[in-house]
Amino acid sequence: MTELRSDLVRKRYAAERRFRFYGAAALALTAIFLVLLLANIVWKGIPAFTEHTVTLDITVDPAAVDAANPAGGDYDKLVKEAFRGLFPEVKGRAEKKALNGLLSSGAADDLRAMVTADPGLIGKKVQLSALLTDDADLYFKGMQTGTRITPSKTALGIAPSADGETYLLSGGPESLMAGDVVRFQGGALRVTQAAPGDVTAEAVLAPETMPPSLAPGQWDIVSFSVPQADRRIDDRQALWLERLKGEGLVKSSFAWRFLEAGDSREAELAGIRGALVGSLLTVAVALALALPLGVAAAIYLEQFAPKNRFTDLIEVNINNLAAVPSIIFGLLGLAVFLNFFGMPRSAPVVGGLVLALLVLPTIIIAARAALKAVPPSIMEAALGVGASHQQAVFHHVLPLALPGIMTGTILGLARAFGETAPLLMIGMVAFIVDVPHGFTDAATVLPVQIFLWSDLPEIAFQSKTAGAIIVLLVVLFALNAAAIYLRKRFERRW
């Protein structure tokens, strides 16, 4: 009998150890997936917070900029002329177009803002950090191709081939491979065929006169890890960018534009400010409506409503509404607020109304739970000293339940801040460039902005999408941290 009991005790302890192991394994697995998710988002989103510019010395020509109307000047021409001035050997129309394709249209806007703020710059030389395009920016971030530059240690012979369009290279290193670019002063040759004793190359940047030979130190090898056909920057543009980098004209800086600008079709100009302001305005409307209505409904149902079938039906429906898919509220907003009341589409006021309906059941449930958590003795003591029922509720029970109510409200708003589906139904999916200034202005929200960017084909928008997700997560973490702080700060123990 004793042995049987000992065996049962061992089995019970073994089962307990297995349960603890399973629980610890589940927590560890969850933590691993969470870390991998956050690390992936951060790794992809970090490039969105930096941008590359090229330093240009620009003379603000009075012929292009009228002092009486500085905002209307031809700044695009000034910026492009200064940029092409760094490459005087670029003559052809196609080459000029390819060169200008490295410079963002936002560079002219930055110069316009600079001169408009200080018209005294007209006729003077100014230094501008001109924004590069998203393709050039991605090249410097290593997201187009990896680049390796190998200095020369031997002499290189260059002879025209029989067809007159390619060149035969001799005397160079045996490590030359097809796709490598031989760069020298004024020109560059791309290796098209590399075999022992037979190296053929074609001109990428043709100099005015092709030298018959190059001494050691007069040339180098530029190797790209991604073939030209598989990237948006061709070899010519890559060589121009490497030249700017070698001359110290390219610099990387924090992309304040990403946080301060609105949306744009150009990836390097796109920002999240419009969507972030739209989210804040929308959530402000939701908070202004859902908080007083939710708390009032919770107080009435918990403290004043009679217990009958009607109130039971209301409670059941409130619990059911908390589990309704969010897109249903979007359909309700489309049918009622837009089609019936004719309110403006894609406006924070409509989005706020929809989100208020979405989080209202959550706030009511949280507020009722907070009111229930207050010990009945508080109410009884207030009534015992002569307070009315209403005074006991509002002067004693409600202040003690406020931390729980605020916690539930913040968590509900955090959910509303990350909602997308209901807002798509009321038109907040529109392409909005301007930052909204009021509750009736056309706007979008940050989750919808992320949804729109994720569907765009440009590679740069991938990092923009991840960067916007980082900002959204920071806001959501801040809201959750505020809920935890309020709960700890005002928590009462009985």
C-alpha cells in the first residue's frame, strides 16, 4: 500500500514537472516568434529613417528666379544644371536623362523653400543638400547591389576589336570576370567575355579618346554582386554615384522628411505625417464620444438599472457587439453616416464615429468590471452617513474605479488606432497628400497608409512600410505603457 502511494506521488510530481516544462516551452516559443517578428520589422524599417543627399553649389540666377515672385522660379533648371556641372563629360541627351534620373524632384522644392524664406539669396551662390532618388538612395544602402572596388596592380592594354564596337583587354589580372567594370579617368569598360587570353569589353562611359594602355594605379575594377539587368540602377549611374561618393559629395542623414511630409508618389518624398495626424484626429473624435457614453452606460447598468429581461438583453448585446468583426462597423458607417446623413467621405469625424461604435462595447465592459471591483463596503459606508445613492456612486465608487476605467479606455483606443478594415469602407483609403488641419478635411490613417504602401511595386516603399509599422508600434506600445502606469499609479488595495 505504501509503495502504491509512493508511486502515485512520483507520478503526480512528474506530471507537475511536465506541465511546468510545457508552460515554459510555450512562453519561450512565443518569445522567439515575437523577437523574430520585431527584429524583421526593425531590420526592414531602419533604412526608411535615413536618406542620401549630394552637396551642390548653386548660383541662384536672377534670370531664373524673379525677386518679386521667388516662389515661381525655375528651380528645377538651376538644380539640374548644377548637378550636370559635376559631370562635364556627359554630353548626349540619353546620358543627361540618365544622370538627371539620379536627382529627386524634391531637390528643387528644397531650393525653392530656401530662397522663398530668404529672397536675398537671389544672385548669390548657395550650398544645397540635394535629395537623391529612391533608387540612388537604395544603392548607397546596399539594397540594389553589393559593390566592390579593387585597385589595379598591373598594367592594362586596350585595343579595338575587329567589329569596332568592343575592345580587347590584355595584361590585366586573371580575376576579371564577365560583368566587371574597368574604370579609369574619363571612361569605363564592362567585361562581356572573360576567358584566358581573351578578354572582351564594351564601353559603358566612353572617353573622348580611348587610351591604348593604362599603368598600374590608373584604373580599378568595380564589381557588382547583382547583374545590371536585375537592378534599377544601371552601370553608368552606379559609376556616377561612386564618383560622387569618392569626391565626398554624398552624405547620409536622418530622414526627417519621413516624419514631417505627407504621402507622395515618389518614394523618397513620401512621409507619414498626414496619416499620423489623421489617426490622431480620428482617435480624438472616438475618445470624445466613446468615453463619456461608455462610462455613463456602465454606471447606469451597474448601479441604477433594474434587473429585468430588458437589461439582461442589453447586457447580452453589449457582450456580442464586442466580438463583432470590425468591418461590420465600417459597413454601418457607410450606410448611416455617409449614405443617410451625407457626411464627408474620408474625414476624421466619420472615422471617429465608426471607431467610437467599435470601442464602445469594450469601454462599457471594462468600466463595469472596474465598478464591480470596488468593495461594496465603500457604497454602504457612504449610504450609512447619509449620502444619496447618486452621491455614493459619483463621489466614492466612481473615483475608486477610475484607474480601471482609464486602463480599459486606453486599451480600447489602442485597438482603434490600429484598425484598418472599418476605415476602408468609409473612404479613408484615398491618396491624400496634404496634412489634414481639421476634423472634416480629407485624411487617411496610419494603418491604411501602411496597407497602401505595402501594395506598391517600388522597392523603397517596402522599407517605408516597415518604418511606418515601427512608428505605429511605438504609438501602441506608448498607449499600453500609459495604461500600465495609470493602473499602478492609482491602484487601490483593500
